[in-house]
Amino acid sequence: MTQATAPQPREAGSPDPVCPDFHAAIELIGRRWTGAVLWALGEEPLYFADLVAAIPGISDRLLSTRLRELEAEGLVERSVHPGAPARVSYALSEKGRALTPALHELRDWAREWRAS
């Protein structure tokens, strides 16, 4: 994500501009399956196959893409475990775990309002 930017002054009667940091975060989290991946990793590190099982309907290719994106953003950490074959697990980083309260709030909101 980008560095925080100073708010721009606005003219009277015009709407507040969208915060670029908020917009970048929503675009990242709002990508297809990203929220499900973050949710699945919320409790403990998981292997790729465990993530596939935890997120019904996601393809291996899309999961791999999302994990790479989240790792690049610093939200997910990838760990390679020795063995034959080597196994890879994924876990939320400190930055990713900091999203947990927001994800829980969104879940609570969805439970209350989605069926309405």
C-alpha cells in the first residue's frame, strides 16, 4: 500500500474525497476470494491443501495467486517445512492479524444485514 497522504482541502458543499489509503485497502481486501483466504488463516497456519478444503469453490490457481498477492502486501507469511516433498504453510503476519477485528466486524455486519 502507499504512504499516507495529506488530506486535500475541499470546496464548501463538495463531498469529502475518498481517502487513498482506504481505497487501496478496500481494493486489496475486496478482490475475489481474498476475504475468504484471510478468514481461513485467522486461527492458525494452514497448508495449501487445508486452505483449499476450508474455502469451497476456490481453484488452486486462484488461491495461489491470492496467496502471492497477500504475501507481497505483507499480510501473509509463507513457511517452507523440510521433508520429501517439502511442505509449505501459510499464516497471517502481524500486519494480517491486525485486520482480524475488522474482518470480525464485517462478518457481524453481514450476519445482521445480508439477509435483510
